[in-house]
Amino acid sequence: MEIVVVPEYAALSREGAARLAAVIRQAAPDAEGRVGPSDGRERAAGGHCVLGLATGGTPIGVYRELVRLHRQEGLDLSHVTTFNLDEYCGLPPDHPQSYHTYMRRHLFNHVDLDPHRARLPDGMAEDPAAECACYEAAIAQSGGMDILLLGVGTNGHIGFNEPGTRFDSRTHCVELAEKTRLANARFFPPGEAVPRRAITMGIATILAARQILLLATGAQKAEAIVRAALGPITPDCPASVLQRHPRVTLLLDQEAASQLPKRAASLPG
Ligand code: GLP
């Protein structure tokens, strides 16, 4: 597990976006239609790139920086497919607090992504189990995620996989923990309840990504980070399972890294 600590949020956002952009550029076909070297694992043909994306407060700066790279430095996203980690059940895609709306607001409306290739789970699906199976199949059909951006909850949840989630879980419906609903209430107008259920990629879905980039900022995430990086690998802290993945980076600000022993956290030179 690589641990990168940066001084503050702006640096974290730049570094996170630079890492996503590197994967996007590597997959872009050149003028002759050739694709750059992949990491050697099997991938779908055609020079496309598959990103897994997160919501929440933390990645907003990364999306802002990706938009800047697109506008000012010509970052091309036309060959990119995206899959979001999760969506609330019961919120239509145009609901202001849905993750569909979040992604349009922060990224999709501002770059050249093909809207048909920007996927989120359908929180309004009449048959949520069928929707979960369909979402899982779509990720597999795309060739799998080249890189997955993750946040982390204060209780160590990843996506909406709350403590206790099985490590072999695939995309599924979940009951949200009260702690998570409380933490996310800040995104909802006063008096409007945070939904109780959501659809989320499972832990096994997350681990199948070829590369994982987890972002965390602020002292409130410090305990989850030390448990994720150094604690026992246990469903009590879903993020601890990332220790089993061969290619994970924790990108942290100093407060989120504050409970890590000094030797565990490397400051970039
Ligand atoms: C939500 C999302 C997660 C996100 C977490 C942390 O519960 N489903 O994907 O990682 O919150 O959010 P924030 O970045 O706002 O702290």
C-alpha cells in the first residue's frame, strides 16, 4: 500500500486528478489508433478507459481539477467509461441530492464524456436486485475498472459498504448506518431525510479494480485511515480489506494522516 501525504486539500486534489489523468491519457488512442501500454492485465479492446468514481465532499476538488485539465490542457475523456460506486435508493436521477446530480454538477456536464458511458446504479429500479446484477455485469463487460477513486467514511465504510459487509460482496442493496446518514445529512436541505437505503458496489467489486486511489482529508478520518492502513483486516473496518489489493494508494492530507506512525507516511519530495 502506497501512502502519500500532502500539505492540504488543493494539493490532494491536484495529485488525485493527475493520477486519474495519467490513466486516462495512457489509454487514449494515438493518431494511428494505437493504445499505450497497459499494466499487462487483460482489458477490453478499443483503447478505452474505465474509471470508478466516488461522491461525497472529498473528491469535489479532484473533479474540479479534471475539468481544468480538460479545458486548459486538452485532457480528452471521449474514450472514457465511468461507473460510480453507489446511489441512494428512492431518489430519481434529477433529485438535487442524488449522486446522478452530483456527478453532472461536478464533472459530467463540464467534460467530453459520452453520457451513455457515464453510469451510476439506478436508485429507482423497480427490481433493485436485478439492477445490482445488471450493474455488476456492465462493469465486467466494460473490461473492468482501470482505476477506482474511493473516499472513506469515519466508520471505515467504502462506497456504502458499512462495517460487517462481507468481503465477497458484489453490487448490492444496503441499509445505511445511522452514522453515515448523519454524516451525509449536511448535503440535504434541513428537514429532508437522508434515504435509508442505497445500491453500492460490493467489496469484491471494489477489489477487482486494477488500481485504487483512496482520498481522505481531515482529522475526523484519521482513525479510519490508521485502521485501514495498519489495523487488522476485518469487516469491522471495510477499508482494511484494501491491504489485500496489490495496487492501492492512500492520498491523505496531514490531518487524515495524523494517527499514522511517521515511517508509514511518505511526504512526496
Ligand atoms: C458517502 C459515500 C462514500 C464516501 C463517504 C465519505 O457515504 N457513499 O462513497 O466515500 O461518504 O464522504 P466524504 O468525502 O463527504 O467524507
